[in-house]
Amino acid sequence: MRPDSTDSPSEGTSSTGRVVLNSSDIQRALRRIAHEVVEHNKGADDLVVLGIPARGAVLATRLADSLREVEGTEVPVGTLDVTMYRDDLRRNPVRTALPTTIPDCGVDDRVVVLVDDVLYSGRTVRAALDALGDLGRPRAVRLAVLVDRGHRELPIRADHVGKNLPTSSQERVYVRLTEFDDVEDEVRIDAGKADMSEGDQR
């Protein structure tokens, strides 16, 4: 489970709570986000899509596929690990770094679309922006998330959202994706009390 996550259903999580997005909903949300990205960018020629591991990387690949379907052109896609840029690393130093893979075109003077599954506190995105700054200088950075559950602790806003999901701080949001979890896609919300410290929240 990713240490900063409130949405990882693996490692024994039971199928409790209620489903707020099923497989078809997730597919439609990504297709809509692809259209929004293309419309805002006036095309896809200078786009690079980077997913934040783990499930953000899965969604980034799917979004790039949707962009290809919309525009008929391949959009470079990669991953951006933020482990060493997190602001709670000293409090929780035992973290598994995941690969960062940047397309051959790089990020300089490109419009980078950062992709993650759930936007919560905003701290993961802040770390991603710091990591991206060490890799180059994009012309612009846009944020696409499958779910925005609120409770921001930093002034960060998503440009493209699959679903706005108002939650209480006690609720948990779980994202399951076939490629990562080996189960059918879904987003589920559970009323169980969150068991992580504030510093671990996103």
C-alpha cells in the first residue's frame, strides 16, 4: 500500500462501503477528461502524460490511450515517483521508491498532464511538482485526477476531475484498477475511520 494513500484497497481490504464509480463510469470519466485536455490544449501535439505511481500510472496509460482515440496521435506517457520529495519523509523514512520513467521527448517546453487517482490534501501533488522541477521546465502543468474528495491542506486544484466526491475526513476512498489490483475497476467509499496520521494524508 502506498504510505500516503487513502485509496489503496489491496492488502486485505474488505469490499465494504458503497460503490461510487464502476468500470463503465471510470471509462467514461477518462474519455471525458481526454476531450477536456484536447480542447484546452487545442490539440495533443505537445502533451506529455505522467502518472504518479501506483494507480496514477495505470490511469495515465489509459488516459494516453483515450487521447490517441480522440486525436489519432500517440501521446508520450511516463511515470513520476514522488517518494523522495514528500514532506513527511523524515517521519516515515521506510518507503519503497517506484520507477520514474520519462519519455524520450522529455518535459522541457511541453504541457505535462500529471495524473493521480485521488486528490486529497494536495501533498502528493506538491511533491510531484517538486520532482518534475528537477527533470526540466514544462511550459505548463495540468492536473487530472479520477476523484477529488476535498479536504485540501495546500492551495492545489485539479484541472480535470472524473468525479467530485464530497467526503468527511473519517471516510476512506478506495480505488481498484484491474491492471494493479487484479479485480474489476471500481471506486468505493467507506465510512470507517481513517487510521493514518495527518502527515500521511495526500
